[in-house]
Amino acid sequence: MQKIDKHIMAERLLDEVMKNPPDVKLPAGFAGRIAAKASRNFMWRQYVVEFLVYLAAITAIIAVLAGTYYYVSDDWHNWRNFLADNLSIVIGINIIGLYVLFADRVLLQYFGYRYSRRKR
């Protein structure tokens, strides 16, 4: 019974608020600026999520291939020694690959989106 009274009171308050004109005046381009900002935020999130999906897929594929090679091959120690001896080169190549993937999936698409919005 108490929940029903709360809902009725909230509905009455909402009806009263909707019938009165707003006390705050908004600038003329307010809705357009808010829509542009929301669109920009949505696109940025979408690009970052797409990057993370690609990164997770590539990491999973590499992990599966490495695990399969570990169980199938007796030559695993040679690869481990090679990676340990050339650790700085391996880390550098991974960082460059990560940057290229990030630039391709996020930065280029985002800046292309911003450029297309400015041309309109």
C-alpha cells in the first residue's frame, strides 16, 4: 500500500512539474552541442571497445598457437632462450605493433569522424 502511495505522489509531482514552464533559459544551440558531445563520446567508446576486442582476439590466437606449439614440439626451450636473449627487441616489436593497431582502430577512425563532422 505504501509503494502505491509513493508512486501516486511521484506522478502528481511529475505532472505539476511538466505543466509549469521551466525557470531556466537555455541558449539556442544547446541541444546541438549536447547531441554533438554525446555523439563524440559514443564514437570514442565504440572505437576503444573495437580496439580492445581486436587486441583480445589477437592475444587469444597467439596464446592458443603458443600453447599448441608448447605441447606438440620438443623445441620449446630454443624459443624460450631466443625470447630471453632478445627481450628488448621482442618488447619493442610488441609496442610498435600495439601502437599501429591502436592508431588504425582508434585514432584514424576518430579523426576521420571529426573531419567528416567539420565538413558538414
